[in-house]
Amino acid sequence: MGAGVDEGVALVFALHTTVGLAIIENEPGLLDDFREAWRRIAPREMQYRHNRFDDNGHSHVRASMLGPSLAVPVSEGRLLLGTWQHIVLLEFDTRPRTRQVVLQVVGG
């Protein structure tokens, strides 16, 4: 992993309120299903009070439901992810933005 940690935990944290982090299978059909599920959970067309200030109320709702962080075990210097597991950042906002993700690894 390059962090000098053989055993421990990696914290992945997005510094934004309209993105979320998840561990899912990177398969096109599942990615489409995931997008559709979010459309149903917090539709863009709903009336959000936040939209009085910006057009992304649904983005904040979706991101807050998913969360900005993940903790992943580290063993033998590698992230312990299953064969099909991938860490993904889900962009819920209405326009392109620059994003930052922090990776902090602790252990020995």
C-alpha cells in the first residue's frame, strides 16, 4: 500500500457534502441498478428546501444517506477487499466539481 502499515485499518474520507463512498461490485449492470435506486430514494424532481439556495437538495440527501467515509482493514500491507469489491466515490451533485479524498492508514 505504500503507507508502511502491515496490519491496521485504512480510513477513506471524502471532503464534500454531495458525494458518498461505497464498496460495491464494479459491474455495469449493478452500477446502473445502483444509480436507479438512488433516483428512486431521493428523486431530483422532488421539492427540497435547500433548492432555494442551490439546485442540489437531492444530492445532499443522497450523500448523507450513503456517508462520506469507509473503514477498510489492512493486512500484510494490502486493503482487505473481496474479489469483486471496489471502493467507489459516488458523485451526486448537479455539475462537475473538483473532489478531494483523504486516505489515512493506522496500524503497525
